[in-house]
Amino acid sequence: MIVAGLQKLAKRKGPYDINPGLLDYLTMDTYAFPAGHASRAAMLSKFFLNHLVLAIPLRILLVLWALCVGFSRVMIGRHHITDVLSGFVFGYLQFRLVELIWMSSNTCQMLISIW
């Protein structure tokens, strides 16, 4: 929702030459800044890197996956490079927000036991 709100505020169109189709309007994918796929990939990879114990090769693959998701959006012509880079930044900021409100399992169990 944060990215969709930012896209509605910025109203920056992507570099594509064709007009967005009906499906693009239904999925709110009409604006390009910031790149939603890149922000979600950055947030998810940062979350997994922080919360899962992974071997070094898996960590590298996770970071490469996030980069490939972001730059594939540039390669298919849906976003400018600055859209993707800002998507990575907003994804990191979303991760920090999730970490800020994240509750431990003990806190969750205590809250459930109250009900």
C-alpha cells in the first residue's frame, strides 16, 4: 500500500511506448515510480537474511534474486533505472517498519492468552 500510495502521488509513467492495458489498471500498475516488484523483492530478501540462518551461497543467491527482479523490470521496459533503485530503497524502509512493529513469539503468546 505504501508503494501504491507513492505511485499515485508521483504519477510518473514508465518508459514503455504502449498504453497500459485493462489488467494494469485493475492491478494498480499504471505508474512506475517507485518500482513495486523491486521494493517487495528488497523487503523480502532483507527479511529472510535477517530471520533465517542461511549458508553463504544461499545468501548470495537471495541478493542476486532481488537484483534480478529489479533489473528485469528495466529490461522489459516497465521502469526506469531510478524507479528500480528507489524501489530497493523503499523496500528497505518497509523492512525497517516491519522490524519496528515486529512482536516476539512470547509477546504474541501473552496477547493470545489474554483473550
